[in-house]
Amino acid sequence: MSDVIVVAGKGGTGKTTMSSLIVLMLAQRGFGSVLAVDADPNSNLAESLGVKNVVTIADVVDKVALNPEVVPVGMGKESYIEFQIQSEISEEGGFDLLVMGRPEGPGCYCYINNVLRNCMAKLIKSYDHIVIDNEAGLEHFSRKTTRICDKLIVVSDETVVGMKSAQRILDLIQELGIVAKKKFLILNRKTKRCVASLKSSFKVDKVFCVSFDKAVALLSSKGESLKSLKKGSGIWADVKALGDEIWLKN
Ligand SMILES: Nc1ncnc2c1ncn2[C@@H]1O[C@H](COP(=O)(O)OP(=O)(O)OP(=O)(O)O)[C@@H](O)[C@H]1O
Ligand SMILES: [Mg+2]
């Protein structure tokens, strides 16, 4: 059974950056098979991971909507779409990638979300780790796309507003009855000294601090992937420490 890691947080806090670095770290360290899931219709996880020519769930759904005759006789539309998506999952550099994408027509998000949920339910047994880059809102939690969560990683910045919103996410997840076996908080783009006592005020298993890294900001401003970050320096040390704590000690 997979280890499902959900990365959540307010807009712009660093969810995609952290999801990418966790995927690259798990793959690089040989911690088992990894599926990265981009569950944000506006996201850029593929770019951040350096994966090109990705076919998204939305692409497959739109294609079938335009050409319904592609569905073989005797095969349901849903099964065909799921089969196509599974055969299109990109495999690259030690991990696979599943991208939700943005549907063309209005009001199709519900359907795409359902397809994503069904695909994940089927894929869950095939990978050791599934890392889900969630959208900024809590849509996936309230729609129950993210029903299973072994490790919830909430990303925040150091500001009071940022931390309050991280707390709101943690509260809401509890109110929605979603069981996250382990909960972690990442204080991202840290510039000051990290406050270890935050752990008790947040009721999480562990608080991690991730430094502001100039190289990350530079790559992102050029739209380049994080694959070219020098391993062992800057942010990598923080992500490696997080990996040690979460996957070696637990
Ligand atoms: N530790 C860091 N050091 C330097 N820059 C960072 C760091 N973490 C994130 N950034 C930068 O901050 C910006 C926002 O990060 P990111 O896209 O990961 O956030 P997000 O939470 O996924 O945003 P959204 O809610 O829009 O999906 C990006 O330009 C990214 O490169
Ligand atoms: Mg993002």
C-alpha cells in the first residue's frame, strides 16, 4: 500500500516547490517508486520537475468529449478515459507523473476531479509513495478527492497571516473528518531562526524549516526545473533532513 503524501497550504507558500523537491529527493535516494500528482489545475509541477510533453487528465477528457467515437464499442467512457490516462502517465528520472490539467469547457472541474479520484484509487497500490501537490484552496479535501492521507505537509511562510492560514487548514481537515496519520508543517523561505516550540501550538508531529534559496528563486524566474539544483547545498540540505526525519525515523 502506498504512502500518500499531501502537500497543502495557502497560495504561493511553496507547495509546488516542496512537492517537487520531495519527489526528486525520494527518487534520488532510492526510497521506492514515486508517483507525483499535480492536483492543481493551474499548477506547474511538470515544469518544476522538468517533465515535458505531459498529457493531462483534462486533455484526455477533452479529446474524448470531442471524438466520442474513439471509445471502443462495449467499453464504458469512464473506463476508456482511465485506461488512456494510465497509459499516458509520464515516466521520467525515477518517478512517474500524473497531471490533472485544466479542462477547456466551463463547469467541468467536478468531472475531472472524479476521474482523478478514480485514477488515484487504482494507482494507489502500484507505488511506494504518492506525492500530491494540492491546489491552494481546500477543494480536494472538501470534494474528498484526497481521502487517504498518510502524511499531510502544510506549507506556510513565516508571517503571522501565513501561519494562521496554515492553522485553518489543519483545523478544516479535522472538521472534514480526513484522517492524516502524520501531520507536518514546513516554514518555507525561512530567513529568521526557526522556532521549534511552534510544534506544540500547531499540533503537528514536526515543524521543518526550509531556507530561502536564491538558486530556487532564480530557476523559477526563468521557468526552469529544479532538477538542475546542486545537490547537497542550500535547500537540499533542508529537504534531505526532512526526508531523514519523515522516512528514516518513522
Ligand atoms: N525556499 C524557497 N526559496 C526561494 N524561493 C522559493 C522557495 N520556495 C518557493 N519559492 C518561490 O516562491 C514562488 C512560489 O512557490 P510555489 O510555486 O512553489 O508556491 P505554491 O504554493 O505552489 O503556489 P500556488 O498556490 O500558486 O500553486 C516560486 O517563485 C518559487 O520559486
Ligand atoms: Mg503550486
